[in-house]
Amino acid sequence: MNTCSGVTRRAIPALILGLPALARAQGGPARPLVVATTAMVAELARGIGGEEFTVEALMGEGVDPHLYRPTRADLVRLLRADLILCNGLRLEGRMGDVLERAAATRPVIAVAETIPPARRRAHPEYPDAPDPHLWMDPLLWAECAAPVAAALSRLRPGFDPAPGLAALGGRLEGIAEYARRAFAPLPPERRLLVTAHDAFGYFGQRFGMELASIQGLSTEAEASLARIESLVALLVERRVPAVFPETSVPDRAVRALIEGAGARGHRVALGGALFSDSLGRPGTYRGTYEGMLDHNITTIARALGGEAPERGLRGRL
């Protein structure tokens, strides 16, 4: 029988439907509790709701949502939630059953799925599963905020989300403008971003970067030797100066690219690790959505020859 972190699928409905008394017994915050699957989604709710809501994320620093299995503690947290927010589009592939059953007793919103299908990035290797990494485009991610704001308003009558929405939109437009300036000096041949897995497609579409990755949209599939060899050839041909590991993905395959290019006489630097499927440590600037983007933009621009200050847009890196 398939299991989910030691909880059988048959047992999950019993936990969700049979433990509300336990959740109530543990008590809850005075403010409505919003539980998000990822830190990126949680940041949307915090940016809109401010101090009016308690917002928690299940997945922390360095956690890969593609591979994440919910624990019993996660199930109890979901039971206590007044609202559950997830990314959707199969990002949380191993949480599908849990989220579906939780939706029977409380609102569950898949924020990425509020963007119309025509605007979701398709991938030739996954014809039935669009790219779920919408947060990599700050302006597209800002559009996901309105459905979250509506859900928060329903949760707390009298709450006005307009100021939070406006402030969030302004901050995300500011980070997008910073990216445009940082990448503007890059010639076409330098606008190639080579990463561990295909998480930066929306980022590339927004900021005019060509993408090449070792793994596909999900980190579940292993990189093939043929893929490594083709990327090494591309690095040598384009004289790419740097490749980028990711904080939530092992860097073995990225280092193999560097070694392969070196064997062909082309030196490639190991660029700074990018945040892809998680944010930085909670309580730090990189642990915020804007800080994550600032870090990524600054790291990419400086490694490829763009113009960005060492400490980023806000001098906090």
C-alpha cells in the first residue's frame, strides 16, 4: 500500500475527519490561522494580511516541494487552519490526497491555478502539467494576490485588503524594475541561465533570459548523461561564464558541467546558489519573497556580467 510519511492513504481521511476535537483541544490563535504549503505562498498572505492573520508555512528553508511528504504534525496543522493556501499545478505532488480531503472541511486555494491556463508556461516534456513555478515572475505572482485577498476578506469580515494589495504590488514592480536594469547590459550570448532544474522559465520569459536546465520541471527525475553532455557542449560553444546550483537541489550535476567544460578547455565558474523552490532562513532578508528575488537577480547579474550592487537592491544581502 502507498504511504505518506508513515500515514497510509486509507488512514488520511480518518485523521482529517476524526481529529478535529484534538485540533480544538490544542487551542488556536485569536487571529484567523492561514496555513500555506510553501514559504512563497505564505509570503503572499503575509504581504496582504499584515498582522491581521497568523500565517504559517509547512515547508521551510531548503525543502523541495516536489518531493515533500506531509507528516502527522502537518495534518494536525492543516486541521487547525481556517484557510489553506497551496501553489497547485502539481508542485506539491505528494500532498494531493491530503489537500483534496482537507478541502471537504475548510477552504483550500491553489493560488497558481488562479492564473488562466493560456498564460501558464507549457513544457514539451509534460504536456498535461504546466510549469508550477509562477513565483519566479514577480509581476505574475502579484496577480495571484487578488484571490488570496478575497479569501482573507471572507475569513475576517471587515478586513480591507486594498492597502496591503497596493503596497505588495508596488514592491514587486520595484523588484522587477531592478531586474530589468541589472540585466540590461547583458548581450544576447550572455543571456543564458544554466540551472539545476527547470524552475526559472517564468523568470526568463519576464526578463529576456534563455534557460537551460539539467533536470525538468520536477526534481524527481534523474539527470541523464546525454543531457549533461549536451549542456557541456552548449557551455563551451556559447562561452558561458557561470552555471548556478540551487539551494533545494544537490549540486553534483552542476559540478559535473563545470568539470566537463573544463576538460574541453573552457573555464566555467560556480555561480552563487539560487533560491528556486524555497526561500532562505526564516527571519532573514533572504527568507522573504522579495529578498529571495533580490538575491537571485543580484547573483545572476554579477556572475554573467550585468550591473548589480554587491549587496543587492536594498543593500541587505
